[in-house]
Amino acid sequence: MKALALIATLVTGVLLLYGTRDFAAWGDPNSPASRHLSPVYIEKAVEQTHVPNLVTAILGDYRGYDTMFETVVIFCAGMAVVSVLRRNKS
């Protein structure tokens, strides 16, 4: 059973690494996110959100639901780990 788990993990890892070949280079100023999305955030964030700090405007307003649900997922994962690793006093 451990060999099967190891093989499944390795295959998944290889597929994930293969999928990253199409990513833009790290910090590439010509990547789609840098050319299309970033200028909109920089130019309109303060006007649309009425928050003077650009980082706070993006995380708190534009990505508020995303950040909230990421927190919920991390909490659920933590509770699952605690429930699996806890010891029952019998």
C-alpha cells in the first residue's frame, strides 16, 4: 500500500511540475497579469474602494471573499489534522 501511495504522489508531482512549464517567468513585466491586471488595480483601486493604501484595497476589497474562504479552508484543514492526530483517553 505504501508503494502505491508513493507512486501516486510521484505521478501527481510530475504532473504539477509539467503544468508549470506554461507559467510566465517569475517577475516577468510582460506577463498577462502585469500587463492587464496590475495597471487597473494601481490606477483605480483608491478611486473604487476609497481606501488610501493600495495593498489594503486589493486584499480587503477586491479579494475579500477569496481571503475569507482561504481562511475557512485553512481552519477546516487544521481541524481535520487535530481530529486525526488526537489521542483518545480510554
